[in-house]
Amino acid sequence: MHSDSEKRCSLIEQSHIALQVMSQNQLQEKENVIKELQKQISEMKVSRERSTEGRVKTQALETALSQLKA
């Protein structure tokens, strides 16, 4: 009986570790996307022409970035 309890505890610990790893991976992916969007926004601000299209694209990227940070 004690062995069954230990097995369940071990399974719970393994599940917990797997969830932690999955959560960390998702957070890292989100951080990578945020960095990429920030890079794109910065590049667009530096190189864009004063066109309406350039401003619209920059605003769209900034909106996406704000939503990811929330």
C-alpha cells in the first residue's frame, strides 16, 4: 500500500515538473515574439518613409506587442 502511495506521489511530481517546463517554454516563446516585434518596430521607425502605410504597419505591430505584454 505504501508503494502505491509513493508511485502516485512520483507521478504527481513528474506531472508538476512537466507543467513547469511547458510553462517556461511558453514564456520563453512569448518573450522571443516580443523581442522580435520590438526589433521590427524599431527598424520600421528608423527606415520607414512618412507614408500612411508605414505608420499603419508600425501601429499594427505596436498593438500586437501591447497585447502580448498583457
